[in-house]
Amino acid sequence: MELELPARWKGLTMSQYCDTTDLEEHVDIFTTQAGLYTSDDAILCRVFPTSLKGPALNWFTQLPPNSINCFDTLVTRFGIQFATSKPHHLTSLALVNIRQEKGESLQEFMERFGKILLNISNLNPEVAMHHLVTALKPGLFVDSLCKKPVSNLDELRTRATKFMQMEELKEFRSTTQSDTREKKYIDRERVLAP
């Protein structure tokens, strides 16, 4: 704790951890920002408590003197202490029950599916692609995938974009035709009105 900070040290611009957020993400943000200035374990241990508040800071201040010999030990003890605060991380099993709903556009479904994919760590792209294809409702897009399979997620997204554009055009035409029919009906009613 007596070690001096590097002369160019500017401080960290991150939210302080108080035991309600993802502790792994907090450590990642801390090491990324502190790593801009130093990789010295002693400095990392000295600065780490400035990234804590509330119960987390209280925990740190209660550590016995000389109980931390390196930053890895500090991170390990921190992880053990706040393990119950870790958010539940999704696995590929989260994709099993996802289905494109009746009335859900391809774009809406792809956005919903994509948000779930972002929350799954180390997801095999082939597993993601399999679940995506099996979750789609029957239609022209699925037919095109059966006729000409894609080799990766990027190719699937590119092809999906084309079908999304087709859906948008179909929706636009349907709305335009509906408006035209409604206008004709109103005009005819005016002509027939006494």
C-alpha cells in the first residue's frame, strides 16, 4: 500500500463495484483500465480498492494484513467472497425453447435471437446456427435455407436481410392496397349517400 503510483497515473473512469453487478466484468474493466498505466501487481493491489464501494469496500478493508501476496490472489478472494452476486450466465440450452412466434417478423425474431446470443459465452457458431434455423417458422426463408444451405452465421444473416427486405416490401404493399381499398369504399359511400 506504500508503493507510489506511476507519474502518469490518471485514475480510473469506471463504476465502483458494490456487490450487485457482475464481478468478473468489474475485474475485466479494472484490469483493462489499470493496464494502460501498469502491470505491476503491487500497484494493481493498491489501486483495486478505489474501484469498490459499500459491502465490497468493507470486505476489502477487513482483510487481514499481509493476506494478499499478488493481484491474482486478490481477484480470487474477491471472486469467492462475491460469488453469489454473479449473474447467471446463459448457455446454449437457452436457445432450445426459442421459436419464431406466429405474427413475428423475421427481423423481430432475428433481433430477439441475436440479443440472446450476445449473452451466451463461448457459443459454438455451428450450434447457434443450428438453433436459429430450427427456430424459424416455415416459410420462404426456411425453404431457401433447405434448398441452398449456408456455411456460417454471417452468410445466414446476409440471406436473412434479403428476406427481411422482402417482408418489409410485402407489408408496405399490403398497407398501401388496404388504404386504397378503404379510400374507394369511402368515395363509393359518398356517391351513394342521399
